[in-house]
Amino acid sequence: MFIKSGYYTELAIRTQRDYLQHQKKLLAVFGKVKADVIKPEDVRQFMDRRGLQSKNQANQEMSSMSRVYRWGYERGYVKGNPCAGVSKFSLKAREQYITDEDYLAIYKHADHVVRAAMEISYLCAARQADVLALRWMQVSDKGIFIQQGKTGKKQIKVWTPRLQQALKTAQTECPKLSPDALVLYNNDRGQFIRKTFNNRWLKAVRAAQSELGRQLDYTFHDIKAKAISDFEGSSRDKQIFSGHKTESQVLIYDRKVQISPTLDRPVIGEK
């Protein structure tokens, strides 16, 4: 019922996909149990077991479960929400900042698809999902139109020579097929799934590791954080650039160590 509801269909496409992925894990555990029989301790047990694999995924899956119950409770389908009062795992925010040296090393060893995706993500502070879903109809004389799948924020990222070069790089491996075609596509001319694309990304990261002689612990999502960190301006300026809803969200992504002034006072003993 929830998936067919207006509430669900109005969610961002990315959020809908996340719900469907979370549903698989939740139904595998709770699918044969009546909704009103599930208790908070059952949810806690699920969280503890799922957390052994991924605390982040456990948190997200319980959030989805809680939202479905909340939707059902408001409409009289269930008597309560067993997720209420069940605590999530505390997660440490990622602090990895991709240095320019590391970025260039990964770029050097990446194929043209990954190179183009890296540059579009970096220059536009765009999420991986939005980059892989980019179509030529979004490209205009003004720049690249991006509607963030997660927040729904609409922006036109204005052209720079480097952004124009990124589109040319994309066409090296993915020639423009039609006005509504994907900018980046797989061998079947379809959209890359995250796992397939990430395999390409990891191949470039490993090659860069070998060249640099040290471990590189980066995900593709860290590129967006690098973009926000490198963008010069206040947290409000960074918010406008990145398309985040709040400045507090921006601070999570700003991973550069801030240079802070110190108190300037005379040396002790000097007049």
C-alpha cells in the first residue's frame, strides 16, 4: 500500500529506489510477521544483527521501516510504530579529503567515463547518481541543468573551460547518440548501475595507489566533499554552490582543516 501511495510517488526518484532496496532486507526478516506483532525489541535485534554488516545501512533501513509505520499509523493500518524509541547507531563522519595530488593520480589512471564523471562531480558538486543519470537534454548554452535526486534542488551549473572539457572527455567513450541520450552510458547504452561504475572507479584508485606507493581510502562520493571543501567562500556560499538545504549539511562535507587566526599578544618578558 505504501509504495502505491501518493506519499511515496512524490518522493525523489533516488529516495524511492532506496526504499525498494531497504524493503528487500526488511521483508527477509519481517515479511511473514503481522505488522502489529512486531515489537521494539524485534527491531533492536534486527539492528544489532544488521549492524554487524553495516551500521549505516541498518540506520537507513530502520528509518525506512519507521516512515512506513508512521504512514500506516496515521491511516489506521497499524496500532503503533515499533521503531519508536529504538536508537540508531552513532556513525563517525568521514574525514577523508582527496588532495589535488591524489585526485590527479586517480584521474590519470581512470578511463574516459570515470574521468568525465569525476570532473562533472567535482566542478558541479554533484552526486554520483545525478552524474550517471545526466542526459544531453540537460546541457544548454548556459550550462548543465542538474536537479538533485536526493533533495530535488534545481540548478544550472554555468560553463567553465574545464567543465566543457569534461563533456568532451565523456564523448571520447560515449558519443552523443541523441538529444535525450545519457551523457555517460554502459556497453548496452544504458545507465550505469552503481556497482558497475564503482568497479571502474576502484580500478583507477588501485592503480593510483601503486603509483603513489600508499593506501588511498576514497569513495567516489568523497569527490563532492572535495568540491565543497575547495570552493572558496562562506558556509552560505558553499550551500548555494552545492545545493544543500541547510548550512549544517554543508559543514559535514567541508573536510579541509580550517586555518584559524591566533591571539596576537607580546612575547612574555618583552615590552
